[in-house]
Amino acid sequence: MQCIYLPKGPFRGRGLKLIDRLFYLDPVIFYLSFLFPFLMLYAPAVYWWTGLAPFNATGGHLLTDACPAYGL
């Protein structure tokens, strides 16, 4: 996160291509993605206690979204 704010960081540095700037965001996305599996674990409890469906999708859509997140 600290490298984003550097004078020669990904958004202010000169001579970087767009793909190079996007690669700087990869660690940020990694650290922010821990929330999704955590919410997937609590989704059945939310449905059980409130009756509120946490996902509005078919089973096929859930498989295409959940399997890559869990590395299946």
C-alpha cells in the first residue's frame, strides 16, 4: 500500500506502461479479497436466521463464482 503514495509510485511514476501500473494493484486486491470467503461461510447462517437469501442466482451461477474463489 505504501508504494502507491511514493513519488515514483505506480500512479505518479514516469515511463510505466498501463499494464505495469495495473500490476501494482495486484497486492492491494489480494489483501482486500479476504472478505469474500469469510462472507461465504456466514451466508447459510444469515439465511437460516433471517430468511434473507444472500445470493440472487441459480446454482450454476453460484458454482462459477464460488469455485474459482476457493481454488476448485
